[in-house]
Amino acid sequence: MTITALAVLAGGTYLMRLVPLLLAGRVEFSDRTVRLVELGAVALLVALVVTGTWFEGQEFAGWARPAGVAVAAAGIWRRLPFVLVVVLAAATTAVLRLAGLP
């Protein structure tokens, strides 16, 4: 990555964080607009989780990773402590990979 691209990305990130602070109280959004932005953020997060779970690059990630994510989801649903959820998911994935499941 060139220095120019890095500077543009850093500047864009800085502006995206600065603009809401500068516009707070000056611009009013409708309740529907706020709700749509919130739903867009949730949809983006779900898309990132799904692609990270099922794909590695452009290839299928194998069955061990989705199994680990499923164990994590079950742990979250059961309201287990976060550290335990991470350990269970990692252990599930590791054991399945040691067993030869990609």
C-alpha cells in the first residue's frame, strides 16, 4: 500500500468519526432514517460474520469453522461467560481439525 493510499484512508476514517461530532444537534434525522441506519449496521455485521464463517478467501473454509461458530452461538444463547464461549468455540474447531475435518 502506498503512502498516498494510506493517508487517504486515514483521513477518510478521521472524517467519518469527526463529522457526527460536528453535526450533533444541527441536523435532525427522522425516526425511520435512524432505524434504517441501525438495521444497515446489523446487516453489515451479519454479512461479515457469515462470510468469515464459511469462506477463507474465495474458497470454502471447511466444516470445522462453522461448527465452532455454531458452538459459540449456542454458548451465547445459553448466556455463558464470553471467555468460555471463545474457549469452547476454539476448542471445537481445533478438535475437529485434529480429527481431520477441514
